[in-house]
Amino acid sequence: MTDALNMGAVTKQYPGGTAAVMALAAGADLLLMPADVAQAHAAIVQAVASGALPPERLDEAARRVATMMVWHGRTAAAAGAPAGGGGALSAHVSASAVTMLSGPCTGPLVPGAVRVDGGSPADRARFEAAAARAGLALGSGPLVSLIGYGGRGAGGDIAVALDAPWPLRDSTAPVKVALYGRSDGAFDALAAVLAGKAGAPGKLPAAVGNYPAGTGCP
């Protein structure tokens, strides 16, 4: 399995999906986090069509990944845990990590309704589903600006960094939240904080602009 293929050093040196092709050719079976999945897929298909990447290499990678998944399912079942049952743990980690850089530490951040902007379409869909589960109406109220990977500072009423917290340094929104993830559990943790049903217990692991490491609600 590769390291993250969306790292700056990789995307600058090997643009256009070439890193995905080279990683497969080098023997990697699972490609982690290409910067552009569609572009990486297209580059792999083109490499196979041109003969630069043997189709047997794709078959081998697929067999290895499928074997790993079957092995994981069997070992998890033998240990008494459901296969792929890390969702509850992931949600717990997200709820423990969500960090308030600026804004109130108690009470609801939105008055029962919220708007959303930024992020990807999938991010906004997950946010809307989590907001509905938390009892928040959609389409009116304060504007939550989602900042995805590589995004810049945001305005609105509440800026939420979904991945690394660095874009919050340049955000003008009065409320700034670091979420560190974009899973359903992470968005549920965010919605609970917005609705005032949970606090934000996390602390910044490193300085973000004028916010020193350790910043967060007491």
C-alpha cells in the first residue's frame, strides 16, 4: 500500500495521475488517496491500453487486495468483532477530537437551522444528513463553510476545516472548528457541537497561525 498520493511532493513531481501508474508498476497494490481519483483511473486505463502497464499487474493487485479483505473479515469474525466494524470507534475518536479554535464552548452554535457551503458535493451531503440526524433544519440560519483538503481560509459564520486545520489560520469566520475527518461519524460529531448536544473537547496538536498548540475548549 502506498502512502498518500495527494502529498505536495508527489503531485508536483508526478502530475496527471502518473504517480498512480508508477506505483502500480513498482508493485504497490492499493493506492492511497490520489489527488484526483478520476484522473488516476484514466491514467491507469491509458497505461494499460498503451502497453506501458501489463493488465496482469492489475489482476495481481486486485487479487492481493481481495485476499486481504477476506483475511480481515475472517480474522475479525474469529476475534468476535464484526468485519469492518470500526465505525463506532471512528465516531468516538471524531467526537473526542473536534476542536474549537474560536467561538463559544457551551450551548448551541446555530439556532435550530443552518446553511452549508464549500467542501465537495459528498462533504455537503454528509453534513446535511448529519445535521438532519441532529435535529437541525437546512436552508436558513448561520452559514457553515466547509474547507476540504488543500482549501483556503473561509468566511461565513462558522469555518470548519475537515482535514488539516491550517486553513483556519486565514479564515474570517468568527467561529472556527477543526474536525480532522470527513466520515459520517466526524460529521455527526460536528452536528452535535453545532446543535449544542455535545462539546468540542479536542485540542490543537500544533500551532495554527496565532492559535498555539493546545488551543481548545477547557
